[in-house]
Amino acid sequence: MVEGWGEDGLRALRGALHTQDGVALLAALRRGPVREVLQLAGDGVAGAAAQGLPGAAEMAALFLGALQERGSQGDEELADRLRAAAGDAAIPLLRPLAVDLEMLAMLLEGDPAESGGRIDLSTGECWPAFTDELGPGPEAEEDDDPERWLYVPALGSRAGYRDMELFIEEMEDAALADRLRIAIGGRGAFRRFKAVLAGDERSWSRYHRFRDERQRGRARVWLAEEGYCPPITFRVEPSSGSCPPGPV
């Protein structure tokens, strides 16, 4: 079993997702435990499965098992997409929107007094609310068009605080977990949590993957409630053989 993701492995995974290269994605997923990148790579795996790439069906089944075991927010929505891509369920009645879930999560989990934003429904691009203060753009006359824009509310940091609590509960290092529990008490919890965790590079990296997965899942749920989902289109590339599934 692979212990965790290294920087090179994550770079290869993100690169494959960016270029929509299904073969490269399946190869990259063998470099770390898939349970840590389910929300990050799940749409890509669904796309590879829908295209019938060698090894994609096995990877989709591996993802489905890990999603069902984890059961975090957004995992069931992603599982539905994987089942549909594999031909085992009906395609969810959601409109594809090329939105970056990471960017959407940033809008959703900002300060309600200062953040939020909107999504350009023609491109999927996320615009923070503060950009509206910089002055009207070339399409200012369409700013209020509900057919063009989807408003994104800022919901605050409560979910992010819960992420820290859950991460602490899953830690194997009892001493570090105790220090983190103390750190998140009272005002300045996020700053103190990060200051304590920064002293342990491995745990710091694990926390960021854990937090990113949960944020993406919450963004996926919000997007589905609005009637949209990320696209799953991936390129079909020649492959010399089946790509075996990665570690869980």
C-alpha cells in the first residue's frame, strides 16, 4: 500500500486533470491512495470510464467503494456520476458547467460580510464579489442577467472549523492531536491550528488534502442543488494495455 501522496505524484495527477488526459490520469492514480483524492479526481475517472479507457472501469469501481466507505458531503453525488459513467445508473439530471470546485469553495466559505461572488454560466468562471468594486467591465450591462450569472453566497467558516475537528479525530499522533485541540479553542483558532500543524510536514500535507477534499465535496453539493455539475469530458488516447487500479 502506498503511504501517501508526494508532491511529484500530486503534480502528475493535477497535470492529467488539467490536460484532460485519461490515460495519464489512470497512471497518476497509482502513485498514491485514491481515498485522499476522490473529489479531486472523481470527475476525471468518470470521464475516462465513459470513454471506455482500459482500466477505467476498475478505477471507477475502486472510487465507488472508497466513496461509499467515506460518506462525506458530496461523495454520494460523485458516486452517482461514476455509476452513470459505468452504465450502472441513469445519468443525473444536472447541467454540465465547467466550474473549478476549488474556486467555488473559496467563494462559498468566505466571510459573509466581505465575500461571495458569482459564476459566469457561459464559461464556468468564478468571480469574487470584490471584483465588482473595481468598476464596470465590458459586459456590465449583463451583470444582473440570471441566464448569464449564478450568484454564490458566502457561508462563513463554520464548515472549515468542523474540518479541523474531524482531522484531529482521525490523527494517529495523540500528542499532536491534543495540542491541536487546545489550539482551536476560542478566537484565532484557524491561525493557531495552522501554526501548530506547520511543525509536522507530513500532517500538514495530509490536512490540506483532507480539507480540500471536504471543501470540494461541499461545493459539489451546492452546485447540484443549483442544478449543475462539473463536466466529465476526457480525451481518448491510445493505450498499450490496461491500467491497474491504484491503492486505497
